[in-house]
Amino acid sequence: MDILLTNDDGIYSIGVQTAAKRLRETGHNVLLLAPDRERSGCGHAMTLDRPVHVRDVDRRFLSSDFAAKSCDGTPTDCVVMAIDMLGFTPDMVISGINQGPNLGDDLTYSGTVCAAMEGVIFGIPSMAVSLVMSSGACKAFNETAADVMTALIEWVKDNPMPPGVLYNVNVPNMPLEVIRGIAVTKKGIRRYVNKVKTVLSPSGERVYWIGGNIEDDMTEGTDVCAIADGYVSVTPVHMEMTSFDAYKECKDAGMDDFLENCVRKMSGAV
């Protein structure tokens, strides 16, 4: 397969390097085009206010023999530049291996997941792969995540991904033999409370740090619950965000006619 590989941790992240090496070892043609620096938390941002640059990467800094370029934009920019500028037409877009979780409501913040979303927008089967590790973890088991990624590629060969759907994959940070299993899950609820912390800069200026404490809803069958129980989580995520139940309720209740008449009255047209 021709695979476009990207991430939001940057081109030199050990996670994306591990993924690229594994893909090459299993016979795939890989183009790695990733941000030139950390771009975590940028969501589905696209750079529209300045030119975007794509540059070759010195192979001395790569872990294997694969085509690699860096981009000074976002993960979404990387997908756009690879396909529209370089003319690379992949069979699949893989974003990751992210060094950290992308669970529940993290999907909306995650540059990793949103790069896969951009692949779906192009009509290309896409997945986001994340290793659920903390910044203070003693060891990152990226090979475990690479094993899961490889297995998913084999699954997709015989079971094509539905149009408009990406797989959001989260892998516990542990050896493969310790993982309890793999679960197909629903998106859970992950909330950040006390998001803004006030600290003092070295000069005494009051500054604000956005982050917060995580509160997960441990509903059975969700990604956050699966990870907490030691399972790999595979969540099919649909790009169609319309609430069809609410759509029907609004149409049946006559919302569109009510609003039109209300606006006409306010403008004096009635």
C-alpha cells in the first residue's frame, strides 16, 4: 500500500519514526510528511494567513529508509500538502503514533485525530493511532502500538473502512503480552476541569496556563473505559456530525417557518 504518514508531535518524534519503520518493514511504500515541531492540541487548524513550507529531512536523523519531509504548518496542512502539492495519492492516511492519549472529547483538540479527519475529507481511509502514556512515563511502548497498527491494516485489506469514517485507536502503554485485549468502542466523555491556572512569570507577571485536571466518564463500552481496563480501544468516528434526531424534531416542529416569519417581522417585511 501507498501510505501517507503524519502526526502532531513532529517529524522527529520516536512514535512516528517507529510507525514509519514498521510500515517499511512490512512492505508498504511510505511518505512521511509531518510538522517540523510539536503541534499538539491544534485540532483541525489549517494555515491560511501565511505561506506554508515543505522541506526535505536529512536522512541521518531518520530511523529507516523512507521518504520524509517536514512542514512548518499544522498536521492538517501536512495532509493537504502531501496530496495537493506533492501529488501523492495514498491508499491510506495514518496519523501517529501519538505520544499520549486521544480519548473521548480529546478528538476535537487533537491534531493527530484531525489529520486523519483531513484524510477522510479527501476520501481516503484513515486512522489515528495513539499510545496512552503520560509525559513522565519511564518507557514508551511504541512497538506495541505499531503491532496494533499493523493488525488494523491487515483487517482493512479485507474489510474496507466505511466512507466518511476514521478509526481512532488508543493503545495502553505496556508490552503487548500484558494487554488484556482489543475492544471496538464508542467515543467516551473526557472533561477537563479547572482548565486555567494562574502562575507568576520570572518577572512577576501574572500569566495563565491552560490544561486542567481530567475527569473521565467510565461508561461501559467507551474508549476511556476500555483503556482504564487495559484494553486497546478502536473507535469508528464518523465525519457526519448532523444530529438527525434533532434535525427531525426541528423540522417537525416548524422551526424553519417560525424563524423566517420572526426575521421578516423584525425587518419590517411583514
